[in-house]
Amino acid sequence: MNSNYQSVLNNVVNERLETILNDLRSNNTKIRKKEKDLVKFSQEKKTAILSLDSKQKDAVDKYMSELNSLTFEYYGAIYIEGFRDYVKLLKCIGIM
């Protein structure tokens, strides 16, 4: 795939995912509660991490950063696959 095309596609997917996540945050009380809980757990993690040495802290931070990055990559890939499935479905039923 052309890298320019891939870059544009990635930007579109990222913007769409942000819109979806913002809508979920505003309209879904379960997600808002989980996000509040996550803030609390984040504070607990920060307190727990204080007892670690700098190498251990760096390892935890790197792990969390990579986990978040990978999760976002998964979201993008899943979104694109869903769109491809939608196009296949439209073709299959003769709309496209």
C-alpha cells in the first residue's frame, strides 16, 4: 500500500476512533464509571510504584506505554477490518 495513502488512512481512522471514544464517554455511564475507577487505580499505581527503584519504575512505565500504544493499534486495525467487512457485505447483497 502506498505510504501516503496509508498515512491518510491512519489519520482518518485515528480521528474516527477519537470521535467514537468521545461519544462513548459522553453517552455511556458504564464507561464513565470505569474511567473514574481508572483514575483511582492510576493513583494507586503511582503510590505503589514509589517503592520501586528507578529501573523497575522505568520497566513499569515502558510496559504501560507499550500496552496503550498496542491497544490503540488494535482499535485501528479492528475499525479498518470492520469497514472492509461492510464493503464486502454491500458487494455481496448487490448494493455496490
